[in-house]
Amino acid sequence: MPETSTTGAAIELENITKHYPGSPRPVVDNVTMEIKAGETVVLVGPSGCGKSTTLRMINRLTEPTGGRIRIDGEDVTGMDPVGLRRKTGYAIQSCGLFPHLTVAQNIALVPRMTGWPKHRIRERVEEMLDLVGLDPGEFHDRYPRRLSGGQQQRVGVARALAADPPVLLMDEPFGAVDPVTRDHLQDELIRLQHELRKTIVFVTHDFDEAIKLGDRIAVLRERSHIAQFDTPEAILTHPADDFVSGFVGAGAALKRLNLTRVRDLRLRDCPTVTIGTPLQEILGRLRGSGTNEILLLDRLRRPRKWLRRGDLMRAGGSVARAGTPVHATVTRDATLRDALEAVLTDGACRVAVTGRHGVYEGVVDMETLMNRVHELLDADRQEALEHQREPAETRAEGELTA
């Protein structure tokens, strides 16, 4: 990103209310919330609780009936709503791309409306495509109908960020894609946030997604009443009441796997070769590595196949016919839960880890993951014991005082 990139802005909601005519009670009732600059806050709650309405009032796609909204101290309820929306990125579930415009034209839309010069818009489009992991040369002139669902969502995020807004509003943006694509899009958003430090307000009904993405989570009851607004760790370990506990659900300790990233683990190295490497050199690398497996990378260093000595022998020495395709990879921003699922799905007790543009960076294996799971479970047991001791110690102090 260029040095001129805009970082996040603080958002204050003060007694925000939305009451539709003819309705006996408000959809959103007297909500007050402070969101820090550069943090990701996730609004989670049951369907119909008002979370999307709350989000849409921030950029006034839905006009509030009462209360105040401030972005970096400026009251937006008195601003021109069109100008406000051009300064606030917005990404939704269906991504909302214009089908008659190319990818580049979709991304360029807001910069063009705000008067950016053409050369700057061209540079920004390429920069945004690269940022969301799409090759500008391949995707610049495509139309939305020629994109997969995941690619469309990436373009939607690129468009929302194109004018460099301090605030990004996201209304269930990954809800319509398959689970594997959804995991990759979540990882991509986490990576982007590390680079950009925008203020993100994200709506979801999926508590696991909230844990994975949020710096803080607002668990909302009916009419957007805040049941608990805290860090994922605090909500998992100390839910405020039975309503919040219901959202956390069973297996809170295992849900904490969503709080640890692959980047926090020490990756194992694996011998690699690239497509086109002669068979004898591959076999030599296998013998020299002391392992029975080698990872075949394409010319851009992206994982393609796991090769074993036995596979090569059975295939008559043909690298093209040998090996097992790499069906799953995880990024450094993936959670331990993502990595564990990938390892279990693959069935070979390891998964390749990739960086920008799918480039190979290492391997995480089952042993490493299980060691971290045991550490989390031990920490939970220790915390539970400490909570049990506290009431007993308090009672003992009371008896001594008496």
C-alpha cells in the first residue's frame, strides 16, 4: 500500500434508534457503542435482531430515527448522505457488482465519481486487484458473470476499498459462498486488515466467524440491545448470561482454536521440487531429505502434488501420473481450527501453508496442532480450578474477619 493510505477512524453510536412507521416498537432501540480506530468489530445475533439495520445506519443507507453517529468526531447525521457513502466502504453478501461493467470498471466506480485523475484510477485498480489476490492481467477486463462466487466477493471488497475509506462496513459478505471459499475469504480479510488497519464493522449470524474475525464482538439481542460487547476470549471464557452462552454453544475450549493463527506456530519444512525437475533429481532429493514425501510446486511456487517414492515407482517414473494432488492449503492467517480441519480432511497428518498469491511457505502437521490443543485445554482447566478456589478463599477470609 502507498504511504498515503488512510487508516481507520473511530465510530461512536449514541442512542441510535430506528422506528418504522406503523410498527409498534423500534427495530433498533437506543443503541450506544464506541468502536476504536483500526479495529474489527463484529455484530452477531439472531435473525431479525436489527444488526444489519444498525450497520446500515452508519453510512445512512437506513436513516436513523433518533440518536447521533460520529466518525472521527464528525456527526454524520448532518452530512450529505451520498458524500458519506463515498467515504465509507460497503460490502454485502451478493457483492453487488454491476454486471454490465468489467471488474476494473466496478472497482473504479467510486474513485471516478469522486474525481480522481485517470492515471491514478488505473494504478489504484491494479493495486486493489493485487491486494485481494487477483492477477490484474487476468481479471482486469473480465465481466462479473465470468467470475466464481469467491472471485466476485474479492472484487466486491476491492471496490469497497478503492477510494481508500477509513471505514469498511460488511453485511454478511461471505454468507453465500461454499465453506472452503468462505474460509479463504476470511483469511484474506484478516491479512488485508493487518496491512490496512481500517475500521471494520462486520455483520454475521455465525458465531465461529465472529470469533475468527473480530477484535471485539457485540452479541445483540432483539432490537440490537447489547447483551455483551467484549473480546472473543472474554466472551468464550466469561459469557455475560444464558443468552450469550447460547451463542457460544458447546465446546468453548475448542472454539478457542479460532483465536490462534497458523502464523503463531512453528512451521515444519518439507523438501520441494518444481514442475519439470528430472525424476533422478527428485529421487535424489527424497533420499537426501530422509523423508518419504516431497512437495511438487508449479513455476510460481504454488503447491500442486505430494510425491512419494512408491508413487513414482508405480507410475513407471512418470511425475505427471504419480502423486496426490494438493486438495487443501491454509494461509498463515488461517486459524488452528481451519488447519485442523484441513489436516483431517487430507488424512495425511499435514497441510501445506501458503503466503501471498498461494506461494508455499511450509507445512503444519497434526503433532504441532494437537500439542497446541492440549495447551489450550490445560489452560482452561487451570482457569477453572482458580475460579473454584476464589469463593473458598473469600469464605475463609470472611470467617477470619468475623
